Amino acid sequence: GVGAVAILSSTIGLSKEQMNQNIKNQYPRGIEDNIKFADSIYDMVKVGCHNKYPLEKGEGERPIITGNDAISLGAIAGGLDTYFGYPMTPASSILHFLARHAKNFGLAVVHAESELAVINMAIGAAFTGAKSIVGTSGGGFALMTEGISLAGITETPILCVLSMRPGPATGVPTYTEQADLNFALSAGHGDFLRIVASPGTVEEAYYLTAEMLDLVWKFQTPGILLTEKHLSESSMTIDLDIDGAKWAEPKMHNEGIYKQGRILQ
């Protein structure tokens, strides 16, 4: 912890004052002992490695956000109306982020009693015309599969964010793996079409979430956005074109018969 901070601080050329301020912010207990220890490590590293990899200052300010923050912002940019969730890491912070900012963006964010309630509430909301997203991990998604099948047969546009854990059952919620692809491709009973996509970076998470929300409404079918712990919860400095996200706008049919599933048939 503190030793690694000291080594990194010296290597990238931070001053002791900057390093110590960071330690005060991140390690509020035992501040004096931590700073004394960090200073000694800093001086040892300074002999041969100080400023070996200097930290470059960028031009202007850029956001530092996680993948789940980017997914949340992409959903908002794509026209999200309602989000339903039941806490399950590593997807939980989407629920937290959207709940925290719900009033600012005019969202309805629901912490339901179970994953079964989550998927069925979302289907009901989407049926009334609300752009709806649910978020979960493998175990929660397993409970949602019957609801995903319902969305498939009723041609209801639901987007599910599936943030993967490493391994079956509880998995290890603090590590990462990308093992649920086949599960996402075939989840549910019966044969129905769905859209599955996965971002590779935090930037892609923003744009792809908005695009997926657009696609599920365009094709009137369930969609699954695959991510995992490393992308979901890692913080990165990024450049975002806020206006580059697609807006999910259903096509209106004012005349004639509305053939809802015609594109997929």
C-alpha cells in the first residue's frame, strides 16, 4: 500500500509534499507513521530512479471514471428512462451511480427485491414505452433468463448489462474473467433472437451502451451488454465526445399495421 505509493511517487517525479497529501487522503489512519515510512522509501528510490518515468501533464481537464460510470452515462446519453437493479457486484455501482444522479437526469431508478422482480418490472416498463435497462452478474442473470425469454417472445426491447464474475456459482466477485459469452448467447428457453455486444475500453462502454439501447428499440428484441470486473470497476482518464452517443428513438407508425418483428424475421 503505502510503500508502493512511495515508490511510484518517486519514480514519476512527484514531490514529497504531493505524495504525503495523497497518503493523507487515502490512508486517514496512522497518518504520521505512514508518512514517515513513505518518506524513507521515497529517499531510497530517489537514489537511482527518481523521475525516471516523469508524469506528463495533459492539456485541460479530463474525467476519471470507471467502466460502470461510462455505461451509466452512455445509457443516459442514449435516452434511458428507467433502470432496475438488485445489488450484485461487479454491476452494483451502476445502480448506485444512476440512483445518485436520478433527479438530475429525470430517471426512475428502482432497487427491487430480487432479480426476478428486476427483469419483470423492466419488461412492464418497456411495454409502456419506457427505455429500460437492468444490471446484474452471472448468478442474477441466471434468475432473469425466464424473463429474457418472455422479452424475446413478446418482442420487448430490454437491455441487460451482464458484468461477469470469474467462475461458476458465487464466483470471486473481486477478480475478473470473461466466461459468460456462451451463456449470454443462449440464455433462455426457446429460440429467439437477441443482440449481444461487449466493450473493450471505458470509452467503448459509453458509446456502445447508447448504441445497444438504440438497437434493442430498433429491432424490438432483448439485448445483452457484456462486461466484467476489470472494466466495470477500473478508473481511467478518458476523452469523451458527449454528443457522439446514439439516441434511442423508436420509429413511430401512425398509419397501417405495425409489424413489430418484421426486421428479425
